[in-house]
Amino acid sequence: MSGIARIKQGAGPTVRRMLLGSELRKYREKAGVSRGAAGHHIRGSESKISRMELGRVGFKSRDVEDLLLLYKVEDKELIRTLAQMARDTNRPGWWQQYGEALPNWFQVYVGLEEAASRIRVYEAQFIHGLLQTQDYAEAVITGGVGLRDQATEDRVRVRMQRQERLDDPEVKLWAILDEAAVRRPVGGAELMRRQMEHLVGLCDHPNITLQIVPFSAGAHAAEAGSFTILRYPDFELSDIIYLEHLTGSLCLDKRQEVDAYTMAMEKLSVIARPPGETKDLLKEMVDEF
């Protein structure tokens, strides 16, 4: 049953959508059916099939059953399993309970991040959310003014719960932080000291790699700003590039785009201080606060 057997118990809806989409693509290609023909068969379009195969939309079990029949899949147990998975994809993820506090475009990202087994980030302005203390996260979310409301509290809770992904040793985080992001004072000296000490402790985690791009590196490959690369090797899917701006975000998955950001990440890792030096560098910064 290929990738179906690899899915983890309790995995969220995004994982299931991506896995189911990957399975449907595999059977479509094996049957030699075009996306246009598949879309017409379920009273949809080529773009609908594309979104389904990328795991970007929910599934109707009837559509899945109809597609599998078109693809000449005859294993009744497999059809039942995939139809049930289609129903499971419409169950809400844990983050959706905070829906009013999170814009829809960010809920999409949380689902994509939750499914990834390797997360690579470059952060230019702030310490990345997966590395933040609760106090630092609150200061960033409130813009440093300290005005708290229910939406702020919910956003902080989501950020802290996202960090639980790093308790899984199979999830790898490689974060490259610009020196400006590390030195930028957020919430006062004592808060920053605790945040820096937290980073020092994270350096000892075997599944976390931290690097800092020093000011002395000058201009570099990420002149366009922060970005995230998400990888899903178990599902034979393309990496996804996540870019965030003030009122929304972009998710890129075309090979040319992925290659460009992957190359930028590799160049950054070369000009950044080696991972083995990060802990001592951070300790020096702690003393400055």
C-alpha cells in the first residue's frame, strides 16, 4: 500500500491530504490518464485534480472512489482505505480551534509545517517562531507594546504548540539567523537574556542546527529576506518554499523556485558561522544583555 502504511497514528489533516494526493497521482500516472480527463470524470477541472494531488484541498470520498475506478484500481480494500482517508482529511487540525486569531493563509502554513520532516529557515529580522520563548513571542506579536487580548494569547499558544514538533527526533530544524535578528532588542534586556539562554540550550538538541550570519558577511544570497523550506521525503513530494509578508503569504513548489531558494540556503550556510561555534557566540551575546 506504499506510502499509506507510513502515515503516523494521529497525523493531522494536512499530512493525510498530501499522502492521499500523492497516492492518487501515482495511480493516475500508472493508468495513463491526464489531469484534464480525471477532472472531467468527477465533474471538475484539471486544476482541481492538480490541487488534490498536491494536498491543497479537502477530498470527497465519492470523488476518490470514482477516480480509482477510472484508474482501474480493483483492490476493494485499498479503495475503502483511501475513501476513509478522504473523510479523515476533512477533520480539523489542532490549530483550527484558534481560527479567529489566525488568518487563513497562516493556518495553511501551520498545516504544512506540521507535516514536514525537515524544516530549513533563514530569518532576517526576528528569532524564528520555533525557537522563541513564550515572553519573546508575546513581545513580537504585540509589537513590543505589551497590549494583550484573547487573540494575542491564542497566537502565542499556537506558536508554543508548534514547537512541540521538535520533540520528535525525526523532525530536523536547520535555522540560519541573521545577526540583526539575534541582536534586535525585543521586550527589554531581561527578556532578551532569557531568550538567548534558551537558544544556547537548543544548541544541544541533536535535531536542531543553528547558525548565525555575522554582520561582517556583508551582502549575501538572501537579500530578498526571510524564507522557509519545508521537505516531505516520505511522500515523494516537492519541497515547499514559504514566504510571508504583512498581509499574506506565498507557497512555491516549482522546481526552478525550489532550486533557487535551496541554493540561497546553501550559500548562507557557507558564510554563516559554523554550527559548532554558535553556542559560544550566543553565550557572548548573553553577557552583553
